[in-house]
Amino acid sequence: DDGTYAITAVQHVPEKESIVDNGASFDPQPGTIHGTVPPAIQHLTTEILAEEGQYQVLARWDTPRVVKGVSFSLRLNVAAEDGSDRLVSSAGTPDTQYRFRGLMPGRYTLSVRAVNSQGQQGDPASIQFSISAPAAPSFIELTPGYFQITATPRQAVYDPTVQYEFWFSDAQITDIHQVENAARYLGTALYWIAASVNIRPGRDYYFYIRAVNQVGKSAFVEATGQASNDAAGYLDFFKGQITESHLGKELLEKVDLTEDNASKLQQFSKEWQDANDKWNAMWGVKIEQTKDGKYYVAGLGLSMEDTPDGKISQ
């Protein structure tokens, strides 16, 4: 009566009559991203492979969920000299990986997106990569050890495809172009331990290192290092290496006197029967001392042996 009205309504469903009267079945329209909307691309990676002077790129990716009937659209662009992007290749695949072949060196951008059976496209994912020789190492860490030096190169920007060639020389090479002729090749790895009894403390040794990948090699970088000069550490090193031979025992006794102004008293005795069934005996005492970095030894000994003329002592 006051001119105010209330209206109640429901959304019209065109299929309602067929559903109610005839029992027809209709798939509901997707109302959320979990319907048939193509999924987003995630974990997009590329791997560069060499192929007879040209290069392949293997792209891999996945999606947060599996949707039936979805395929993938790929576009690969290369940076032109004027800074613009030029389309190199486009492709479609039902798989979550694709291989591009016959590529030349350059800077590339790859875009991948999912496409459903109705042609709807999902959000794209992109990745940039370069087909080129690596940059030279930006830094080389040299770690001294006992008769060894460890070389660990670093790149300014981490690249998992890069390894390093290691070359070694006792003398500096002034012409970097002569490294392969004048230095000794050690090997290819992420780091290298140059170890030898000839690597002595107190003198310089030279590493020549360059980065390498599937495409090429960088320029050499020189690094200069020395073995450890820790005298006490070398004594411990030798002490662990000397065997229990007679010579080893003598050296170990000297190692035990490493502390300056130390002294040691030792008594020894021995008796034996020689090949002629003669008995011999020996007894002695010796004193050892270190002072001002010098080693001193003195001793007294007695011996007795059987001879054709009788027993002889001295």
C-alpha cells in the first residue's frame, strides 16, 4: 500500500525443462579456474646441447594440475642487432617438453602457454637464455695446504652449465696466449687440488683457468698462490706419514723434540746370535737436545762379541 514492493527471482536455466521432463544431462559451465580454463606454466627450464656446430635447446616445464585435452604453445625469439626480438620458431606439443634444433649463437627468449580444446590460452611463462661461450671467471679463490693448493673459480653470475679448465706452472707465463704450450693441463672440473711434494712453501705457483661450456671457452685468468707455511702443521703431517721402520723411529724421535730447548734421555740394549752361532750384546745411552733451533745428540755405548780369539769388548 505504501508503494514498496519485494521481488524474488531465480536465474533462468534454458536446459531446465529438458532436465526435469526428459532427464537430459548437461555439463555445467566452468565457474572457477578449476574448470577447463588452461593451467599456468611453472618450472620452465632450458638445457643447451651441442650438435655438429649447431645447437639444440631442450625445454621442460610442468603445470600445477593436469587438465584433459590441454596442449602447449611455444614461441622462441632471438634478440636482433637493433635490440628488437625476431621470431625464430613456434610450435605446439601435447607433452611437457620440446626440443628446438639447429639454433645459432645468440640471446633467446622462450614463451610457453597452455591451450585447451576450445582454444582458450592460459597464462604464459617465459625464460631467457644465451647460446654463447661463457664469461671468464670473475674471481679465483686459492686455499693453501700442505704441499698443495686448492683453486676454486667463481663466475660473476652463476651458470650451472659452466665448468673450468685448470692449467698449472711453476713459473709465470707473461704471454697468456702461450698457456697451452708452456703450462701443464690438470683437468676440467668445478675446482682443483694441485698436490705434489714439489709444491714447497715460500714460493709462488701459477694457475691459469678458463670457463668452458657446450658452446666454447673463455679467456684464461691467472691466479698466484703458495702452499701453507705452517711449520708445526708440516711436522704433524710428516709424523703421521713416517712408518715404523728403523729410520722412521729415528725421525720420529727428532719430531718429538720440536719444542725449543727440550731434551730427551734414551737407553737401549740389544743381543743377538750371528750366523756362526756367536753371541753378541750391545748396551747404550744417548741424550738429545734442541736449542735455538739446532739439534744435538751425545751418547755412550758398550758392546761385547765372540771372536776366534775370544770375547772382545769396547
